Amino acid sequence: MAKINLTKILGLFVVVLMFGSVFLYAFSMRSEENQQKLPDNAIQVSGYTFYETPDGDFGTYLEVEQTGEIVPIVFRLDPRNAENIFLDDTAVEQLLSSNKIYLAYNPNQDELSKVVVSAAQISRILPWINGFRPILAYTEDSNPVDPTIPLKNCVNVDNTTSVVIFNVGELNRIINNDGCILVEGETADDLMLTADKLGMNLVGFNI
């Protein structure tokens, strides 16, 4: 009787070893497969994976919460330099909880095209987050006046409405003034990078 039990035990032990070997092999192959999916130029920042594009930008992939769709997104900002731009965390919270968002800038300032790009970088992201598109606005009338563009500033903020103002100023920073979000860069090029810092955090990259 003892001999039969020993045989069963040895047989079970062999089966476990075989199953374990198959499992470890499959796990190893899956790990290798996942590693192969990462491009050679992959960059890890705070646990998030980015890759450098041929144009010198930095791409990654996002899962859209509403649809579960995986979409690529590209930023100008090197995620390794994101920590150099100040971000008031309440600015992200403010935008995520808003029912209406205006993206506003002075249409009469220098290097306007780069300011517009900065606003566009946020405009592309907000529909994935809030499910609605932000509204373009000016902080003052253009010349000539465009009656289709509303004028919005910090005075237009309320419990459900936020205003994001893009401005070339003294610092690279994102601050929240009671629901009025200032996105500021020392230069127009810096402003685009500051906008990307906000965009990265809006989609959940806490960097």
C-alpha cells in the first residue's frame, strides 16, 4: 500500500514539475514578447513609457476611458524635463471637474502661431478626459474684430466654468487662480512645453 502511495506521489510531483516548466516558459516568452514591443528608444519616466520620434518629439499611448480605445499621442516636451516646469496640482483637479472650459489668449501678441499651438495641445486632450470640447476665446478683441470668438478672462470663472489663459511671461509654470488657470512660458517655445506639461498630467502622467 505504501508503495502505491509513493508511486502516486512521485507521479503527481512529475506532473507538477512539467506544468510548472510549461508555465515558466510561457511566462518567459510573454515577458520577452512585451520587451520586444518596446522600441529601442523607449524612455521610462516615473514608471511611464515614452519613445522618441524621428522628429525629436516624444510619443506614448493612452487608453481612452470612455471607449477603452488605445490611441497614440505625441508631446514636444521631453518627459525627463517635465519636473523643471512648476505645476499647481489643483489646476488639473479644476479642469477635470469643470463642465465648460475656455482656452483663451491675446490674439495681438507676438509669435501668435506658437501660442495657438499651445492652446491646441490642450484642446486635443480635453475631449478624451471630459467628453466635451473646450471653447476657443480671446482675452481681448483681435484686429480686425472676430465676432465669432468670445472674450473671456478670469472674471468669467464660476462653479462649473474654467478659463485657461496662455501667456508668454516671466516663468515656466501652471498655476490656478480660483479656477482661472494660467499656462505661462518664458518664451513662446517654452509656452508650448508648459502646455505639454499640463497635458501630460491631464491624461494621468504625474510627472
